[in-house]
Amino acid sequence: MSSSKSSIPWFDDFLGVAYRYYDLRMNVVPLFTERKESVTLWNDTIHWWVDPSIKIRFVETGDDYWFILGSDSQKPATNLSFFKVLPKSEHYERFKKGHGGEAYLRLGVYQQQTLDDAKKSAMCACNHEAQDHDEGDGDVCLYNDCDCKKFTSFQVNLSKRKKTISDIKFLDEKDVKDDPLTWNCLNVNKYSKQN
Ligand SMILES: [Zn+2]
Ligand SMILES: [Zn+2]
């Protein structure tokens, strides 16, 4: 069964990736806005992945990095490989240092929270808590030196279903030729679009 990697379509229609500790292990969590979309993607594609063949690759380019995720599938007809170009973040750096060679893959649904939904201790984008925002006055932040006018926060709901990833690599762009998944991703999604 030699599946030609190049025939697997690349998918980047998701919001980003969260890195979270959950069940005592780092979780890599592609993020979606709609629960339905994440469930469909899990059922059609990720459910069929063969755990030991799941690969994640990271390639840093300046302040950004390429997130690349793919696997052999028991149902190749609906298989997809994922990629996304993302800004480096604290969570990414923490994952890079702390993953220990293994991680769980889950899907996440990113939900914007209103001041009404949020717990008092939920953090606003202005770095002050929900309880420091005035529910009576358009949600403005009550700190004098803060010009936040509206509470904005989000939570990520993680799927219970998970896959185990044990093939995790951080690659330099000059070395990607030796890694078929990464090489194919950059060829299709980067080099063929530059000119
Ligand atoms: Zn605020
Ligand atoms: Zn504030």
C-alpha cells in the first residue's frame, strides 16, 4: 500500500492551533469556530488516522512558523493534511520546549465569551478580569489607566476524542527536503506560489 503523499489535499481552513496541558500531557489543538465543522472533520478524516503514522512538523520562518500535520489513513479517499502559517507565541515556545516527544491531538472549538457568560476571574484581552468590567456601562474596564471599552475573552472547548502523536519534529527550512510531508507542504503551499 504505497499511498502517494502528493495526492492528499492540503487543508488550512481553520483558525489556528492551541497548545494546552490536559490529561497531564501537552495537547495540540487545531481550532474551529463551529463545533459541527470540527466533528465532521474528525469523523471523516482524523478518526481514520493510524496513530503511529501521525506526524507534526514545525518550520520556523522569522517571526512565524509553519504548522504541518498529516498521517496515513485507513480511509485514504477522505484523507487530508493540515497546515497553517502562524505567528510564534508563548504557547508555541512552551510546547517546543516541553512536549517530551509525545502529545495528544484533539480538535477545539473557539468560543467568544460575553461578560454575561464569563466567570468573574476570566481574563479580558486588556489583562483585567471580568469582575473589573462594569456590567452596567457597556462593559467598560474599571481600571482608570485602562482604555478597554468592552470585555473580550474566549474559551477553547476541547474534544474528548484524541489521537496520540509520537512523531514530532522541529525542522530548519534548509533540511525539509529530507522530510517528505514537510517538503510536499512547502512545495505545494509556499514555493509554487512564490514568483
Ligand atoms: Zn477589558
Ligand atoms: Zn482593563
